Amino acid sequence: MRQIFLSVFMLLILATAAVAQDETYLTWSASQAEGMVKNMRESSKIGSAFDLRGIHTSRSINYKFRATWLTPEVIRATARLQQLRNRLSDQQTRELVAEAESAGETVFLVEIDPREGSGVIPNDWRAILQPKDLKAGADGAVSRINSPNFRNIKALAGIVRRDYDWDIFWVSFPLVDKDKHSIFPVETSQIQLIVGIYDSEGRLNWQLPESIRSRIRSLSNK
């Protein structure tokens, strides 16, 4: 009986410590929170700057492209900045985090700026999430779920002042399949986001953070 009591007691201590550690974001400074978000924001381009197809009136020659991976850390950092700016309580800030984390398994904020030509982003632009440099047709790639309603979720809104030359999109991706198995092989260390418009593609890479591995474990059967 004493051994059972000690085991339960230790589990309670570990659970309390985990909750406390998870809530350290409530003490982050504004600069710490901004750094967390900017660390997951990457830039590239779609199409070549030396494309010789000529100026199109129906489409742009190439596009500037950037994306922010809205990982659990980024969500918490964004919520913390909302707390500081709007004088929110800790409980209100926790609710922002819960709302954002229930929106999708993993979410990206994608920004695209057309250069030269029509300046229109076609509706059929594509986004794919996969292990870095996965061969086309191999298992482990998933397509975007377009999620325009995410713009109303404060902890997914981003922290950078809007530049209206850029179109903004929210896209989510599954992390587990219908059988609750991880989409990505266990040995995956880097994740690649591919955004394609017409025949051109842009690619951005991130290290797979431990927070996403933990989210996959929580969603999967393992």
C-alpha cells in the first residue's frame, strides 16, 4: 500500500511540474515571445527571379513567399503578446492557447507577394508538408487544408504588422492518418513546406521541434 501511495504521489508531482513548465510562457517578456515567433518564420521565393517567360497579364512571373509555423511555442508566444498588449488575465491567455490548439493538428501562416504581372494568387495554389527532400510519390507527404476562418483566432494571427502587398493564408495539415499513426517516419528530423503556383514551387525547411513530436504522440496510438 505504501509503495502504491508513493507511486501515485510521484505521478502527481510530475504532473504538477509538467503543468508548471507548460505555463512558463505566462512569464515571458515581449522580446522573448517575439523571438519565439520569429524563430519559426522563414522566407523564400516561388519561381526564378530570372524567369524569361515575359510579362503575363494573366499571372505573375514569380512570387515572394514566407511562412510561420504555428507550433505550440509560437501559439503560446502569440498569446503572451496578446496578454501583454491587452492586459489579459492568465486564464484569458490560457483560453487563447486552447482555442488555437484545437483549430488544427498543425497550422502554418503563409504569406505570398506576387511580383510582375497580374498580382493575383490563383485559388488552386498548393501547399504540401513532408519530410525534407522526400521523393515525389513517396509516403509521408500531406496536402493543405485551407482554413480562412483561422484569421479570427487571435493566437494564430501572427505578430508582424500587416503589409497589404502580401496575401495571407492559413493552412492546416494532419499529423496523423485515419488510423492514428504518425504521417511522418519516426526518423524525420527536418520538415519541408512546399508551396506551388502553376509550374513553380518554393520550399521552406524547419527542424522538427520536440513540441510537434509530443503533439504527434498525443494524437496517435503510440
